[in-house]
Amino acid sequence: MATNNYNISMYQGQSFFLDIDYFDTAGFPVDMKSGEYRAHMQVRRSPFTDKLVLDLSSERWPYGVTGGGTGAQFGGNTDNVGITGVGGISLNYGGNSGAIRLEIDHEITGYVPAGAHFYDLNVLNVVTNYMDKVITGTVDVQAEVTR
């Protein structure tokens, strides 16, 4: 499946969600059955840094989103784990095959620094061990004015 480039706009301090339809090469929605599929998305200030500003996972839904807190960035390791929020990645969202929902609560988006960041979203079929990069692009974060 071809990777799509999609640039995301987000506002600090505002709840965020994005719905994506995921199809196979024949154009049919992929049934991402629980236990057979996992999804992971990371957002970084640069593709070349180890530090994260957001980390989303389907494995911990609905507590599968982590942000950097007041430090804005985190390492994702045991020394610098970030702050867990509500959201993450829901597969077969709403009971619909092929539906993926990315969701981040307003507290976590409040910690994301303004500016352009980089991301990609990967879906893994754990049965076949096939990893698909579904979308990639930038996350443009607008600074919050009302505090």
C-alpha cells in the first residue's frame, strides 16, 4: 500500500482527533481485529532527533497518548517518560473495518510546542509481521492565545 503524505493542523490546548480510512491494495477496508493489529505514531521536532513531542499507540487506548509536559519533549525511556493523557489510536473505530481514529486530549496538546513537527503512522499486522506506513507528514501546531 502506498504511503500518503498528509499535513496535520493542531491548536495548543484544544482537543484533537483525526479519522483515517485504511484500505488494502484491492480497495477494501482492512479489518484490524484486536490482537492482530497494532498502530503507533510518533511526533518529533525533527526526523533526526530522539526526543518526542507526542507518542500515540493503539495498545493503550484510551490512555495511549503521551506528551512532554512542561518540558515539551521527552525521551520515551524510563528516565524521561512524558505525561500520559486520554486518547491514542483506535483501530476499527466505531466498529467500522478500516477506520482509524487519532485522538489527543486538550491537556496534552497544551504541552506541544508551537511550530512544525514531523510524524508518521505505522500499522503492524502482528500475524504476518507486515508493517505499513499509512501516512506521514508534518504537524503544524498553532500557539494557544487564551490561557
